[in-house]
Amino acid sequence: MSSLREFVALLDVDDVAPGRFTGTSDAGDRGVIDGSQVLGQSLVAAAKTTPGYTVRSAHTTFLRTIAADRDLEFDVEMRHAGRLLAFAEVVCRQGDRVCVRTNVMLDHPQPDLVRHASPLEGDGPDTARVRHMPMEGRELRLEGIDDENSPDEVGPPVIRAWLRYDDIPARDDLRKALLAHFTGHLGISTTLRAHAGVGTADSHKTISTAPLTIAVAFHEPVAWREWLLYDHRSTFVGAGMSFVRGEILTAEGTLIASFSQEAMIRGLTPEEMRIDESRRL
């Protein structure tokens, strides 16, 4: 089990040269790194390359699996840096293999001309059910769900997850990296919840699942005190792909980010079943 402090330190990639950074992984029991971790690290790399700007959005494509036993290399290429906006591409490599590409938009937040946002609806964290995910310093509760991974957990393709961290990073880029990291965790479970007899407990055993893209937009200011609500809704699944959209709100009702995920969901072929389970998608 990793700790929140260790994970935030992991997100804070190391400068090795202008526009170049290195990082490590937190893979747990599997030999494959969680892609949304690399998304968070890519946001930090882009922010460090563009001091004075703040990350506003990111669109990530996961091209290959990312091995847990190899360091990560991040190269940031600035596409444009103007008075208000900057655009960067962050490429994550392991050796000569490009694993992840992330396009990041940064800006200087401006005063409101107009403002509206989605409201907070439903119950708060007090009535949600505690779920255990392996990270000291993080608490997770789900509304009306006992086990998001179970094939027997059937209901609407919606998961409302309340998340609380013991410590919130002081730096804006690390707060956003931490927010982005959890956008990759429950999207596939949200989709499969609508279908009896299949769940993410089957992933890498009898079915093949993997996030392929994540897009996240941050709504300034990105700040919170205690609980966060990740409201996931799967709007489509078919032809081996699912689509999930979501919002991140504070317990006080402030919308601070929106996200979407495209993921692969399909059966494993006989050839894939012969691959060691720890290396399967």
C-alpha cells in the first residue's frame, strides 16, 4: 500500500533538462502502470515548463501499456505561448517506445464576464458506503454501491464517488494532477454496472479492459477543503468501446473540473488468455 505523500511526490516529476523530465511509477501488484498516473505527471511537466501559466485542460491518449519496472521520460514541446494562452504536447516514453501523448492547454485566468456551473445534487458523503482502495491518506465512499467491481453489482450506469485526501497539495499543478489521477479509476466499472454477469473483477481474466483516452478540463479556481464528488455517467458502450463523462464537485457544490473517458471493453481471445494475467490488458 502506497501513501498519499509518496504518491504526490511521484507526481512531481524531476527536471533533467529544459523541457525534459523523469518519473517513476506506483504499479501495485500488476506489472502495468495506471495510465491516469502518467496523465497527472504530464500535467506537472507542462506546468513546470510554462511558469506563470495554469493548466486549464488536457487530452491524453494511451498508446501502449506502460511497464512498471522502467523509469518514465517526459518531453514537453511548446506549440505556442502567447499573452493569455499556451499549448504544449507532452510525450511519455520508456526507452524508444512512446507510450502516452498529452496535449495540454494553459492560460492566465481572467475575471468573469459571465459564470454558471452544474449544481451539486443528491446526498453527501455521510450516507455513502466506505470502499477500500490501497492508498494511505485517501478515503473513498460510493453512493449505493457495495462493490463496484462485482459482476453482481447491477444498476444504472452511474457511479457517484466521494473522495477525501488527508492532505491537499499547496501547489496548483499538483492539485490538478491529483484530481486528474482519479478520473481513470471508475469509468469502466460505471459502464459495466448496467450489465449483469460482468464486472471489472473479470478484467484481465476473462475480459479485456483499458482506458484509451482521458480528457479533463479544470474550472478555476481548483481548490477544495474536504470531500470531492466524482460523478461518473456512462452514456454509451458497444463495438468494444465505452464512453463515460463526469464532473468533479466540492462538498459545498462548486464544480471544479469535468472529464471524459473512452475505454476498451471486449472479450479476451484464446491467444491473449495464454499471456500471463499480470501483463494482460
